[in-house]
Amino acid sequence: MATNEEIIVKVTPGGLQASMTAPAGLSTEMFTPETLELLAKQADIPITQQVAQKLKEFVQAYGDGSKDITFVFAEAVTPVHGDDGRIEWFEDYDPSGKKASADDNDKGTDHYAARMSTMVKAGTIVGIAHPPTPGEDGRNVSGHVINAKPGRPYPVKFDESLIIDADHQIIAQLDGIILVRDGVAMVSEHLDIPGDVDFSTGRIDFQGSVNIGGSVKPGFSIKTTGNLDVHKLIEGTEIECEANFTAAGGIVGQGRGTLDVKGDVTVSHIADVKGVIGGALKVEREIIDCTLDIGGDLSISNGSIIGGELTVTGSLFAKTLGSGAWVATTILLGDVPVLRIAQQNLAKKVLKLESQVNRLVEQESMFEMSPRLTHQEKERITELEFEISEARNEVAAAKKELRRIDEEIESRKRVDVHIGRTVHPQVVLRIGDTNVTFKDSVTGPIWIGRNESLQLCYRKGNGEMKPITEIAHISQGAPPEQQQQASEAA
């Protein structure tokens, strides 16, 4: 018969599993749980309740010892590794631009809609930071600890513009847009788009400044409350900017380009664009077929203005007006269209308020004609007196603002045109109701403005002032092209 020493105890590398192999023919009287426990202890395996139970099962499985048997009696407790920290951004605030919106293939999807995270207000909860967990250690069959791997930290860090509270909520501390820059999540008051504005970004609507390293593709509008800088070509785009706007790559309107800029505009070239510029416009090369109201100076000292209609509140500096092809080009001077619109709107408001005051006064007069007033009627008279007083205060404030606008318009109106090379035929300078039409080419440098008597005049180089009628035709009323159209229609 075999002896106890013939029972082999085997422990796998790392102590993950322990087994016993018993050959056939062992004495069943000696093959007891106690004997097996002794062998396990010799192999440095502690006798736990589970191990003791397994050894009893081994004895039962061996039975009469008629065959060899291998039995696993101890197994390691596998460690549970920790979960990595993760960020759960709420819908619209994911800085990667991912949204839980409808499928882009849905016919109702606006493919031009913004793909970046939405503007966030200070105090907004924008997501949940799920912290990493430490995990749970395991033990091998010898009872030694198998260390669990703790979860890795958050995939990004946070600057002071985003805080994580005790409930792991991520809370914005500023107004802006959520960005991840160099591994740091933040709320930025400046939006930096390194590439193009296209279907990958969608439209831009940002409360702050925007810098676009690439181009702007047709149909993708941009709206910003801060400065806007675009480094490459802008095509067929609606631009709204409440500060200054720079377009180093130029603008091509393609029949739908518009500008609404409160500050100054600097652009390499601009063509087929309509809009309003509150400040100055500086152009490097040319302005072609544009309709623009410019609230400040227009400077295109090294380029040309060809076609279209420009209203210039300040001074005009250009190399060339019109072209050798005699393209009709109109420049409106001596007015402030940006303020003129505000003036008209305010004048309408004054009329409306005065009408309101008159109606209230009539209501009050009707009550006062009654010989005996009820308590409710007396209360209504008191209310009317208050409403009349408030309305009159509004009228006075509106008239004061209207006077201020009138004064500013008068102070900003000017005729100050500087042409470096040529004014071509079919160029019209419209000053109030006066049209100055050039029938022949006039070479520069030439200045056009008013003399001390407010008469329109010109001066070549450093020469003396001369009447504008020497180089251009003067007419009153509608511009010549409109007069011709009316005549043809008649």
C-alpha cells in the first residue's frame, strides 16, 4: 500500500491555487481530513473553514482508493481592481462636442447647428466627477495579500473655473464655454478654434472673444460678444460681432454674406457683402460690390473700391474709386447712418409716448367731469395721475436722448475724401441731396471736401482748393442711376 508521503501537494505560481494528488491504493484509514490538513499546513496553507470543507470533500471523492485523483482544495481570493475616475458631462456641456441629440441622419436635424459645448453660466452644474475607487485586495492560498490596482485619476484636471463639490458635482464658476486644453478642463471666456468652422463645429454663438485659425465655410454663421479674429477666407457667412472684427483671409459674400459689427473691422479684401460697421473699416486690397454703412473712417489706401454702395461717416482714404470698366460706384458722405437709425426709432418712440400721455389725460378729464365720484373712481384718478407722470418722465428722457443723438450726428458728419491715384467715371459721391458724378477719370492725389463756406471743392496734391464742378457734374435729388431707372420705367 502507498504511504502518506505519496500524496503530492502542488501550489501554482503566485499561490492562486492549491491541489492534492492522491494515487490509487492508499490506506483509507490513514486518508482522513486530519492527515490532509497536516499536509496542507506543511505546504504553508492555512486551514480555513473553506479549506477544511474542501479536504473533507477530497476524502469523500477518493472513496475506496481505486483510482488516482487530483483535487483542488484551496483557491486564492482574486483582487477587485478599482474603477478609473471618469467625468460624466451633462448634455450640451461635453467639451468634446458630443451630444445626446437626434441622429444626424434624421431629416429634421439642423446640420449647421453648433457641435461644440453650449455656453454655460456661473453656478451651473455641468456634470458629475466620478472619483476613482481603491479596489479590494485579494489573498493567495497561503493567506498573503494580493494587492488590488487602484483606479486611475480623472482623465483631466480642473482649474479654478470649475469646482467639484462634496457631492462630486462639477460647477462652473464663470460664464463661458467648457474647454479641455493641455489636459485641463476649464470655463473659457475665449473660444479658440484651430481649424475651420464647418460641419465639425457648426454655427458659432459665443459670449466672449473668438479666434478661428482656419476658414469659415458657407452657411455657418458666427455671433460673438467679444472680438472676432478669422485667419483664412470667410465665405457666405452672417457675422454678428459686438466688438472688433479681423478677417485676415478676406470675405466673399456669395450673395448671402452679412456683417453687423459694433466695433472696427480690419480685412484683407471684401466682396459682395452687406452690413453695418459701427466703427472704422480698414481694407488691405479691394472692396467689390458691397453695400456697407460705416460708422467711422474707411481706409483702403493701397486698394480700390469697385461697385456697390458705401456710406462713410468719417474720412475716406483710397487708392482708387471705381474701375477702368466704368463700374457704377456710389459713396454716401456727410451722414451717420448708424445713429440715424437710432434717431428714427427714438423719434417714433417719442410720438408713441406722447400719444399715450394724451389718452391718459383724456381719461382723467372724463372722470373729473363727474359731479360725484365713487371711491373706485377716485382711486382710478390717482392711478392715472401716476401713470401720466411716469409717461411724461419717459417722454422727457427720450427727447433728451434724441437731442444728444442729433448733436452727435452733427458733430460726426463730414466730407473728407483722399484718393491716391484715380477716380474713374461712373463714381458718384452722394452728400445729402447732392450728387457729385464723375464723367471722366481724375488722377490723384486728390482731396475732396468743403471749404470754409461749406462749398464742395477739391484739391490736387498741395495745390489750391477749386470748385468740385471743375472735375465732376453736380445734380440734386436721387442719384443719377435712380433717375435713369425712373425715366425708363415712365
